[in-house]
Amino acid sequence: MSKVSNSQTRLKATFRVNLNGKTVAIETVGQAYDFINSLNSVEWMEFKSLHSDAKAALEAAADNGILIVQATNALRVLFGRAKLL
């Protein structure tokens, strides 16, 4: 999955996520993939299905830039439900 982490493909939106009192800007597929995988899996347990969907969408977008819209939408839903936005 290092290919996904290294992807510089830009998302359709920049997400500004509040985490531990700091705002993190997420602009690329690689940044988003690293962010959702850097947190402990227990933290995503409540949103397991949405997390899996976002992860799969980012992996697909890293291979095919046309799928950026789907990846952006999956992140928007995940971050919104997790109240990170």
C-alpha cells in the first residue's frame, strides 16, 4: 500500500480536520490514506464500514485518478460521521 501513501493525486476538496486541538489539512490521496490508517483501529471501530469504504476508494483513486470524486465523497461521509470536520 506504499503506492497509495505516496500518491500526490489531489482530492476534489481540501479537508481541514480537527485532531487533538490542531487542524490538519488533507489535500491528496496519500495524505488521506495515511491519516485514516495512522489512527488506532479501535478509534475507527464505530465507523468500520465507512472506514473500509474510504480506504478502498482511496486505493482505487491511487490507481485511477478518475475515481477521485468517489474517494472524496467517501472521506466526506467518514469525517462527517466521526465529527472531525
